[in-house]
Amino acid sequence: MVTCAETDSAARVCADLVAAGGGDTIATQALRHVSDTTWNALVERHRGSGCEALATLARALLDGKKSLHGIVGNAVGRLLAALGRPRIEQVFARELAARVPLPFGQETAVAARGLQVAGIFVCFTGGAVMQDCACLRDLLEHEGRAQFENLLQGALQDWSELPARMHDGAALPGDGQSVGDGPWR
């Protein structure tokens, strides 16, 4: 659970960023990926009403990406088990397959992180109470303060690099932990 102090502190970071011209830069970066019409409609639609829908969609994209990696890994492991391969080969192949980037994973992460940045931008520039900003709360809760700041700094640059700043390509299922559940055979 995110505290009011954490949210207030993160809101101050947003204020400093916007005061330094970051709001215009974020809008410019967004416009590299969507049309003026789409960006303006998004900002107008959510201004004053918050970003709950954007936060929900972003989290679903990120969670779905992680789940899909797990499904691929498990399928490979089951295939090797059906072929009678030793347990160590099954576990190795399952972990490897679960961590190999999927062809559309980068695009999914860019979309999710872009939605989060847009949500924070809309809430902040729309005068919302930042403690009510769903994208901000989600980022702080799931990623932490340091990653929140990474995302904001990345939002000032090329958005296609957002997943790398957030380690979305590296933080795959298991995070270095073994998915094996017993002795190697």
C-alpha cells in the first residue's frame, strides 16, 4: 500500500518536472507515437476524471506479458517431459523459454508504460489530487519510487526506450529464481 507521504513526494517530483518544461517534452514524445487528435482527445477525456482506466489497462498489459512468458515456458517444459527428457533439461528449457523475449513484448511494454506516463501527465496537468492518480499509485505500488523516477526521466526521451528503463525486458518470470520444484534427475 502506498502512503500519502510517498504519493506527495512523487507529486513533487512531477511538479518539478513540469516546472522545468517536462510537460511539453512528454507531450512531444507522446506525439511521436500517436496522432495529435488522439493525444488531445485522451487528455481532454481524462482531464478532471482521473486515469483509472489507463492504469487498469497498463497493468493488464504488463501482467498479461508476464503470464504469457510463463505459459510459453511451461509449454516447453511439458513438451520435453512428454519426450522423456531428463528433469534438468525440462527445467532448463522451461526457464529459458520463459525468459526469452517474445516478438511483441517490447511493443506491449511501450504501450503499457506510455499509458502510465499519459495517465500521470493527465492527472497532474488537469489539476487532479495526485493521491488519487491511479497510474502514479500503481507505479509506486508495483515498481517502487526509483522505478517511478526512471519512468518519468524516460518519458522525456524516446518512449521506445521506456521498457529498458523499467527493466521490462529483464524482469521476466522467476527473476533469477529456479522454477524447478525438486532434485535434478
